Amino acid sequence: MSKPSIYGYTFDQLAAWLEDRGYSKYWASRVWQQLYRERAADFAAMADVPETCTALLADQLLIGSMDVHVQQESRDGTVKFLFRLADGHLIETVLMRHKFGLTVCVTTQVGCNIGCSFCASGLLAKKRDLASGEIVEQIMQVQRYLDEAGRGERVTHTVVMGIGEPFDNFDHLIAFLRIVMDPKGLAIGPRHITVSTSGLAEKIRAFADLNLRVNLALSLHAPNNELRTRIMKINRAIPIEELMEAIDDFIARTNQRVTIEYILLKDVNDGVEQALELAELLRGREGSVHVNLIPYNPVDEHSQYQRSEESTVRAFFDTMKKRGFSCSVRLEHGTDIDAACGQLRSKQLREEGEPSLAQ
Ligand code: SF4
């Protein structure tokens, strides 16, 4: 059996692990700092940590376990990474440059069982959940890429919006959040992190219970059950009414605003009629939600969906604004590379002969 990754340990867990082996919390702080501040890639290179301690760590743990398999760089600075995990599976991670900082979009599962009809990732059933260490390592790999560029740049934001439903891998997600938020390490503040869910209502409530102050985004994508079920089969199990109750509960208990994600699919859900219906659905929550419109990125796998005209996007946006909602249109990143979520991974898997992607 392969050794566990040290990236999967929260600070308290690492401190307890070392204490059990005779090293005080002070040494856990040193190791943690070497790992996240100095980005040590090798236990032996950890300065100021006793050799007996680094030898013990090297004997029982790994520093990461994934390799960069493909790397695509866009003209706008977006970088897409395809990582090969220790068991051979491929996952995607994206670095995006915003005015406010550098954001990494992480993946939480190998494949996804939610099956949204517009998503390249949803074509491939979930193979397994990622361990917390594998989610943390995506950020560390990107941070090392930035370190090597030598411009002193730091990952400042994280969105959990890559492949997978994060709330379907809840415990590993929470451990990941605690590790990257730790002020002694990567110190990514909760307000700089957004977790996006397709709407697992029970888990939204459990997330509110933890009160981590991390932002929540709901992938709604349709204003009524008939349309939402058509494009997101999860809606059959958890209809909009149930979702809205969970969102209201989250807002009431955390006093945080929730982002409503709405992907615009040409002639499917992008009309003014649907915008009015969405405004009606969200009525009374004008101050507590933000609506983020996402122009669809066409992928070969879903030729039934097209991108909305710019004028249609504008009309949808104007309708939401006129109804008193805070609203934005998501800026595009990496349009000259395989920009859509899951696109690079499915392209690679097709090349490798994955049967479910045969054309
Ligand atoms: S959009 Fe997200 S939840 Fe839906 S199938 Fe794709 S990865 Fe899964």
C-alpha cells in the first residue's frame, strides 16, 4: 500500500501524528511552515527540522503523489493542468488570473455522477473521490509552477468548481478547506474561497452548521423544475423548492450572500421569459443572492447546446438588474485552450481509447 500524503493532514492532525512519535507541536509548526511557506518538495530539504524527524516523515509519508501530464497555457494567462494521480486517473485544475488575484479551480472527484447534460465532466461516471491531500496538492502544484516563474506570485483565491460535486465528497472537502485556510500555511482566507454545488440540500445545511465563512455558489441553471430536470437530472431527486429552503437556511444561519450560477444555453433557458421567472423564484432575496450568468462554452460532446447571442445575454442581465438583483456575466478565461470544465480531460481520455467517449 502506498504511503499517505502529508498534504492530507490538517495542522492539528499533523501535530498529533508527530506528538505520538515524540516530537512536540513546535516541530509540527516547523514542518508545516517548510511545507506550505517554503514549498519543500522533499522532507530531507526541510531546513531547521531534525534529521531524525525528516527521516521519520520520509519513511511514513509522501509529499504529494501526482504528476503534470499535460499543461496548456492561454494567451490571457490562464493555465490548465491535467494531473495524473498515483493510480493513473486524470484530473483537471485551472489557474486563472483576475484583477483581484490568482485563482485556482480545483477538482474534487475523478468523474462525476450528477450528470448535468451540458457538462463534459458529467459524461464520465465517478470513479472515486479525491482524498483531501489530492485536492490540496492541486494548489501546491500550481503554486510551484508560479514559484518557478520567479515573479513572486501567490495563489490568493480558490474555487471548488472543477470536476465533481464537492458535497458528494464532504469530509475530504472540509479537511481541504481547513488546510488551505490555515493562517500558518497557505492562509487563503475563507472569503477568497467559493464552493459550488449542484444542490445537495442536506449538505448545504451541514456546510452552514460548520460556519466556515467560505462562500457558497449554487448551480441553479433553470428557474423551474421542468426545465431544471431536463438539463440537470439531480433535480428529480432534489427539486427547486427543497433547494431554496436549504439556501434560505444557509443565508439565515451564516448571514452570507449566496451566488446563484446560471449557465446560459441558447434557446433553452436564456429568454427574457426565463429571466422573469428566475427573478420571481428569487423574489425577496434581492439583498442576499448574487446572480452570475455564464455564457455557455460549446463542447463537441454536447452539440445540442449552443452559445447564446450577446444581445440575449444582455437582455437577461438587464432583466435581473431591473428586478433589483446584483448580477454579473462571468468573464471568459482561456478561450484559446480547452477552456470548458472537463474538456481537456475528456479529450485526453478519448485519445487513450476510453470507450464511453467513442464518437
Ligand atoms: S457541472 Fe459539475 S456537478 Fe454537473 S456533471 Fe459537471 S462536474 Fe458534475
